[in-house]
Amino acid sequence: MEKDIVVIYKEPKKQAEYLKMKNSEDEFKRKLNGDIEKIELDDTYIICKKDRENLMPNIYIRPRGSSLVETIRGELFYVAKNKETGEISSFTRENIVVYGDRLNKISHDYSNQDEEGHFITEKQAQRRREIIERMKEYNALKRAEKQARGTIEKNENTEEKNLDDKHNTEKDGFFVIDLGKDEDANIPEEKKNKVTLSPKDENYFKAMIFLLNQINNKLGKI
């Protein structure tokens, strides 16, 4: 049965984190999803994917016995090395923070590079920042415009509905009565008075009674 060890795990563009896992080649393959490569440093190992050419840059290292700096791409594990046997071992409470800080310090710097690790000039970087800010402003304006348009449409719909309700109420409630329409009434034409009343008028119900009486009188003469 493999022994559990404490290792440091790091993804590109992220800070290192501490994990506890089984000290097994199969376990490293499973977590890295593929064949692995073990790169020896002075007192530690880097365990990373073997096929990593197209992955994002993660850290810079100088492998043991080499004078060249190498870029390690993709996610990786940073593990301790037994000083006596040279085998993979566990970090301790006393040294894991130190090694974690060391790994973060050799992380790939994306401040002057694009997402694929290509160098960009300060002018290009400034241009990218300006485009991002303009996009943020544009998106904010579009959100405000959409919100304002929704508010206007809501107010217009409410106002139109209120006008329709008022129109329907007035149209349904208004009627005209001719106070001198009775054929038997001896009232000069100029004395006749037409009155338009609505349900809001205080004489509305009186006018309705008057109108009903007029109708009853005409029906009685038929």
C-alpha cells in the first residue's frame, strides 16, 4: 500500500496549494490526466505532463545539471526529495510554506505576455487595457439603456391603459338629455337645454330618473 505524502500542486496563473495524496506514479498520472515526467531539482522534484508543448506556461526552473532555464507548462506537482535515497517524499510542516512561496516566486509572469506566453510590448498591453475598459463601459451603457427602455415602455403601457380606462368609463357613462324634447311641452326652441352628464356628475342619478320618466310618459301615450 502506497504511503500518503503532502505535495504542492500548482496550475498556471494560480497560487500554489497543498494536497495530501498517495505516493504512486499511477496516482500522479490520474491527477494529471496523462503520462508524466519527473524533473529533478537540487532538493525537490517537479512532476508534470510529458506532452505539454501546447499548454499554458506555469513556472520557470533550471533542472539539475543544466545551465538553461526551462519553462514548465501546464499543471504540476512539486514534491520533496529524500536526501538519502533520492526518492519522492513528503513535505513537512516546517518546510512546506517555504517551498510553496518558492514555487510562487518562479511562476510565469503574465503581466507582459498574452495567454499563450508570447511577449507583448507596454504599448500593446496599454492598448489591451484600454479595450477592456471600453468594453466594460459599453456593456454598462447597454445595460443602462436596456433598463431605461424597459422603464419607458412600462410607463407608456401604464399611461395608455389609464387613458383607455378613462375613455371607456366616460364613453360608457355619458348621455345627453333634452329637457325640452317633450312634444306637449310649450317651451320655445331657444329655451330648450341639452345637458351632458357623466357618472361623476352630482346630478347624474337625478338625470337618469328624469330620463326614465320621460320614456315612461312617451310609452303611456302610444
